[in-house]
Amino acid sequence: MPENPVPPANPPRTRDRSAVRVLLRLWPYVRPVRGRWFAAAVVAIVASCLSLVIPLVLKWMVDGPITDRDPGGVWRGALYLLLLGIAEALLFGFRRWLVARPLSGVEAGMRADLYHRLQRLPIAFHDRWASGQLLSRGTTDLMLVRMFLAFPLTFLLVNTVTILAGYVLLLAQDWSLGLVLLTPVLPLVIVCSLFESRYGVVARRAQDQVGDLTTVVEESVLGIRIVKGFGRHRSQADAFRALSGQLRTTELAKARLLAMIWAVITVVPELAIGAALVLGTVQVADGDLSAGTLVAFLSTALALRWPVESIGFLLAMSQEAATATERYFEVMDAEEEPDTRPDTTPDTAPATTPATLADTAPAAARVTGGSGGVRFERVTFRYPDAPEDAPPVLDGVDLHIRSGETLALVGGTGSGKTTLTALVPRLHETTGGRILLDGEDIALMDRARLRSLVSMAFEEPTLFSASVGENVLMGAGSTAGERELRRALGVAQANAFVDRMPEGTATQVGEQGLSLSGGQRQRLALARAVVGRPRFLILDDPLSALDVHTEARVEAALREVLRETTALVVAHRPSTVMLADRVALLSRGRIAAVGTHQELLRGSEEYAWLMSGETTAQEGR
């Protein structure tokens, strides 16, 4: 079993960073609620400082009523202490009420922004990132951020103010004893600095491993049929166990670091308090210090134990929040899809005309006709993560689909058919050349407008956890209704099986539509593609999962739709090719031939071989 079953799926992880600088990036989200947050901080400071008043009451009681043997004064002092305790508890409860709702809103707003950004990021980003990493950023990481804003951020300020005020009181009560308690400050600052840098690295590792573990769980759940069908539950369990073991090791490393800092922060101040107790006892015995003052001094020192000891886990939570914030902004900082290509203008776009295309394209691939429809002009494409010396997937594709025409795209496995179709709605951006829709460069079109004109049915049909109707109507505008839905289901020959469902079109199909057969999912995906009567239609092998009888019925209905649109259909079978007016052969990233089915059967050996199903090795990506 490999040491790390999940390959890295996100950019290099940065270790050298300032936690404060990273956390300051949260300010735009906190700004709208800053009033309530500052109010909560002030309330918490007042509540914390009330605990410092208790030693002063004790001093008054020891030097006053207790020394004077005044029971009434003792009871009065006890009442003061009770009231101070109740006031402190009420103020801390009020602080929590002040921050709970607004900080939940901050978390919800950050999650909404993350979801919106994920929708706007290019396909290449999603190809690189594992879904588990993205899920962990939207759940666990944002929870850590909310907890930081609600507790550590407030109490780092509150405890700092409390410690400063406490030391002022200590020095005011007895400066020599106060100096004794100041001796641990420098060692604690050094230890906390070392702890912060080391803990930040381990916290980042742990949160990345949570993302990797989430990916394994998600893939196992979505692929449960494969896991069970091939009896691979043991290997999947081994993969999960290996990642879980790595995460456990990292969490134990975090625990060791936290235990070390907690031990140091606890022991060193205790030693100082012990030394102050011995020195103070000697001063009381010598008559240089009153017993009440010593009691007040030690009570103040003990009241400061919690603010000092909490520094360790507050720093730990702050480091985890900084790491979570860093991971969140790794996604938020990713470059969104531009509505238009900034590097493409009418002046810089290739000045290729239909005439020059006919002159430069291979004889079999020359096209004629007007500028309407879909035109590919010297289109080149290379995947962003491909090696520099690797040949492009598409290399100078020239092709014209006339307005109202259906063109079948045929090619061997890996020839670039799916890639070519993905360029039309700009799921990927062309590396070179341009694509025109009715004479308009798609790189200069608003992305939303472009995708309202182009509809697609992908080779792998994807359905969402929604009703049948909602899945199909996703391909239409907001005005589409029952009539359009029924028409689209009829074209896809899906009416019969949908009507047999418990709630018809309102039936929930479940995650990924796995409750349906492959053919049913494919027909619903086809219905989604045609429901909006698109101006341009792209079908990537839309009938591969259908039996021959259903395929024939779908093809008959689909012909009526194709008469109303300009269509590009990826085809692997002669029956699908027969839907098209013409056929284009894609080979080695280029258009090798264009013509009717019969013309290519006679004029292209490669096309004849593809249609015949013979088994000769073919190359191409």
C-alpha cells in the first residue's frame, strides 16, 4: 500500500506566513458586525476585571471585619463577593449573546462567497483540486474561523487587558512581590513564539489531511457500486486506514505541542507564585506587610492564572484559525473565469476569412458557405497542466458548421472530440485561434449570454439531488414550464418511465441519479439539453447507453429538434452519424476530412475503419 494513497490535488502549501497578516484578511467579513463584537469585547473585559476586584474585597475583609472580629462586616463582604460573582456570570452570558448571531452570519456569508466562487472558477481549477479539499474548506475550516472570532480573538484581547490590569494591582499592593511575578514574562514570550511557529505547521498538515480523508470517503460513497462489484472494500478500507493513521499521528503531534506549552505556562507562573508566597510570608512575619495585603496579592495572582494559562490553547486555536483562513483564501484568490477574454480583441484576433480557410485547409476539410453557424478558425488547445513538450490536443482545427446544419464529429479514442465540444461554451479557453457563433467571436461574448445560446449533453450524464422536473428544467430559462418539460421528455423518449415513477416529474432522483439506469440518466440529460430550444446544440455521444429500439425512437424525435438548431454531435456509431447532414473526421488534433457519411466511407480509410469496428491500433490523445 502506498504511503499516501491520495495524490496532492491542490497548489503547494505555504508554511512561511504571518498568522496576524492572514487573520487580518477576515476584516471585510467582520466589519459589518464590528459594533457588536467590540461591545462584546468591552463587556468581557469588564466581567474579567470584576474578578480582580474580589481580592480587594478580601483584603478589606481580612484587615477589617475579620481582624476586628465583626461578623456583620464579614457577612457584608460575603454579599459583595456573591454580587460580584453573579455580575461576572451575567456579563459573560451577555457577551456570548452579543456575538453568537452575528458571527454565525459571518460564517454563513463566507460559505456563500466560497460557493459562489467555486461556481465561477474555471474547469481547469476543478480538475486540479480534489472535491474533499474543497468540502473541508467550506465546512471544517469555516467552523474554526467562526470559533476563533467568537472566543480566541475576544479573549486574547480580554486576557491581555486583564493581565496588564492585574499586574498594575500587584505592583501597587507590593512592588517587590510584583517584580517576582514579572520574572516569568520573558521566558513565556520566547516559549510562546517557538510554539506558535511549530504549531502552525502541524495544524496546516492536519487540516490538509482532513481534506484528503474527506476525498477518500466521498469517492468511496459515490463509487460504492464499483467497490462492492469488484470486492475492493478491503483495499478502500486500507486506503482510509492509512490516511486516518496519518491524521492521527499529526493530531498526536499537535497534542504533544499543546501539552508542552500548557505545562510550561502552568509551571513557570506557579513557581513565581510560590516564591512570592514565601517572600510575602517573611514580610508579614517581619511586620513589613499586612496579612490582608498578602491575601489580596495572592488572590490577585491566582485570579491571573486562568488568563495566563489560557494563552497556550488560545494561541493554538488562533493558529488553526489562521491555517483555516489561509486555506479558505487559497480558493477565494484563484482567478475566476473572465466574462470575455482580455487577451482577445477584434484587432488582435486571427484575421482569417472563409476564403483563406478554404485555401489553407486540407482538400477534404475545405468548407464553403456564409459566416453563420459555428466556425472554428485555426483552433489550438493544450491543457494547462500538460508537459511543455507534449503535442497540443487540438492543433489548428478549421471547421464550419452551417447555420441550421447538424455535423457529426467522429474520431478515435483520445482524438480530442470532447475537448473540441467543450471549447464552444468556453468550459475551456482556446490556446490559439478563435471560435465564431453566427460570425461573433465567443471570446468577446459575455459568458452568461454565450451559455444561454449553447446547450450541451455530456457523455457522462450528471443529475442532481432534485426532482426529475428540476433536473430537466435546469437547461431552460426561468420561464419554462410544464409544456416545455413534457416536450423535452418526449424528445428523449423519457415520458413513459418518468410517468411510472411514484410522483412523476416531482420524483426525487437522488444523488448523482444513481437510482436510475444509465439509459434513463442519459435520456434525462438529453431532455435537459433540448428543453430550452437552444440556438446551438452540442451532444457528446448522447445515445450510447440506449438499447437499439429506444435509440431508434429517440433519433426519430431528435431529428425534429435538430431541424430547428445548429448542432455538433459527437458520434461513435453509424446510427448516430445518420442524424447529421455532414460528418467531420478528427484525427491527431486536426480535421482530416469533411463530407457526407457515404463520401467519407469511400474517401477515408480511417473513417471507414472507425465505422467498421475493426481492431487496428490507433494513436491520439
